[in-house]
Amino acid sequence: MNTTRPGRRPRADARRNYERLLAEADSAFRENGTEASLENIARRAGVAIGTLYGHFPNRRALVGALLQDRNDVLFETGDRLLAHPSAAEALTGWVHAVVEHAAVYRGLVAMLIDGLDDDASELHESCVRMSAIGERLIANAHAAGVIRHDATGADVAALMNAAAWVREQMPEEQADRFLRFAMDGLRPAGG
């Protein structure tokens, strides 16, 4: 938030504008996806578009700010799952948590995919962390023999991205059914 010099607390009105922008962006993104009009978000928050850009230089920065608390919860979940005694349950729990996380806004999946490969993206660091947790859980699942030997981190990431996209497009019940079938496909033959 670019409202003060380093070391100073933000002005009360700047903090209120920031919070209103986040609230309106959350509402707009839930209604219209991540491509919702930033001008409309600013208008709904009662500020000029320049104020929005003063706080969030681009759409990714706004989305990143909205996801900050959700990311913290997701990473805490990942850390707990890494210590889970069942590698299969841990991986399944992670896949479900990431799918739910990525499907919160229509269009978020694409932004997260782009963020992983774009070092300059405001979403990059959180995407890398999600990927690292997933890779460790997949390694644990391989070591426990509960996942196909040829299943890679890229395969599981593609599965999660596809499931999150399906969840954006279909009723939750159908999307969950799709995810169960996909997870069954990761099990070793005869497993």
C-alpha cells in the first residue's frame, strides 16, 4: 500500500480506502470473475481509479492482496498435511484445498498458472510456495507407494488446475465428482 513514507502509519482515510477497495474487489470478482472492471470497483468503493492504482499498481497486485489471508491459511494447511501420517490423505487434502483456493474467483486459475512462470508477477511467490508444498506431498506419496510411479508434480498441478476450472464452470457437486475420478486415476494399478 503506497500511502505513506516508509516507517509511517497509513493515514486513516487511506486505510479505509484500501479496505473498501479490497471489499469491493472481492465482491466484484466473486460476481464477475477476475476480469471485473477495475473502474467499477473503484466507483463502488467511492474512490477515483487513480486511488485504486495508488494502492494496487495492476490487477495482479489487487488479486494478490485479496489472496494474502487465504494464502496464509492454505500454506498452514499444507504444512499440517506435510506432517500427516497418511501420504494418500495428505495429498488428497492438499489437492482439495488448492482446488477450493483457486476456484474462489472465476479466472483465478489462469492468473495462478501465469504467476508460477512469471518472476515479476505479484502472485509468483505464493505460486512457487504452493508448488513446493505439492511437490513434497507428491514425493511422500511416491515413497509410500500410494500414487502411480509415473505421476509427476506437473501431472498433479494440471489435475488441480483442471479441477479448479471445472469448479468455476459447473455445479460444485459435479466438479467434486470430477475431482474424485481424477484422484482415483492417480492411484497405482490395483491400489
